[in-house]
Amino acid sequence: DGGITQSPKYLFRKEGQNVTLSCEQNLNHDAMYWYRQDPGQGLRLIYYSQIVNDFQKGDIAEGYSVSREKKESFPLTVTSAQKNPTAFYLCASSAGSTGELFFGEGSRLTVL
Amino acid sequence: GQQVMQIPQYQHVQEGEDFTTYCNSSTTLSNIQWYKQRPGGHPVFLIQLVKSGEVKKQKRLTFQFGEAKKNSSLHITATQTTDVGTYFCAGPESQNFNKFYFGSGTKLNVKP
């Protein structure tokens, strides 16, 4: 089945450790996005990529890094520089800038 | 940056009552999309509106796009417990269609 897969679903880390969240899609979509969602809040854009080997910062990119070496994959690294990393992270893809977003099931990161 | 505001933040209704959520953008939107996120889930695409003044219906759901393309609404007639969730509007940034912004969301609770 076509879709977008995020892993892990739940992740616990100690403060000061970098963590990488995986996002893979087999929808052949060019565009991929990372959003952060805090409890009771909306979605805030971290990074987005419209094409392989290119990505752009969203509104809250500080403390995060991404790569887009393959069309199917858009991993997000939460670095130790991110001051408040505990959140629900959602990856999405779309066929183009005006297409609907397809979301993965999310990764819930808790920093202890 | 672009602001997409939604009101109300929360809405509690009795099953069978109607529900409306409103979305307002600080800038003109080329299109607007609506998503539903069930508790503990990920956002799922509902619909996209593109034309000024457009109205679309999906069973009990009615979506409107304002004449100035700066606001939108979602109206649910005769709510059911299956309507529970958070409803988000989303649209591309006016200067950069590749940046997709989400509203703050309206959380709907339906009492049986």
C-alpha cells in the first residue's frame, strides 16, 4: 500500500542527546514537510523540501536539521541545541505545492 | 510571517447540534485546505477550496471560501460522536507557495 511511514512511534531520550526521526514515503511525492505539534496546539512548520537535495527552513528550524538525499526519505534530527524538544512530530508529503498533504502517524518524542 | 487564525479554540456540543469553525488569514490565500485530526491521530485531508466564494459539501459538512479569499468556514450539521476531533484549516504562504501553514485548530467535543 502507498503511504508515508514514520518511525519510531515513541522515543525517549536524555537531555543533550541528538535523535533522528525517520520519514519514508512511497507515494512518489516531490514535496515533504516536517511539523511539530505541542499539546492542544496547531502544527508549526520546521523544514520542508520540494525536491531532492534541497530543503528550506520553516518557522521553527532552530535546533533541528534535515537531509533529502533520496526522494522517498526526509529524516529529521533533533539536536541538543533544541531547547524544548518534547513534542509530537509529524511528517507529510504532497505531490506539489497545491496538493493535499498526506501525513504519517507521527513520532512522539519525550526528553527526560 | 503569515498568520492563519482559527476560532473558536474549543467547542463542546450536544450530539445533534450544529458546529462551525472559522479560519482567517492575514493575507490572501491561493487555496485553503481543511484537515481533521482524531484524538491521538494524525491530520487527514478533508477538502480543498480554490475559487473565491466557493462552497463545497460533503454529507453533513459544508465548506466555504470567502469572496476575498482571506477567510473560510467549516459547518457541521447535526453533529455525531464520530465528528469528535480537531479541525484545522491550512494554506500556502502568499509569497512562497511551498510553505504550508496550518491554523491553530478548533477542538470539537460531542456529548452523546
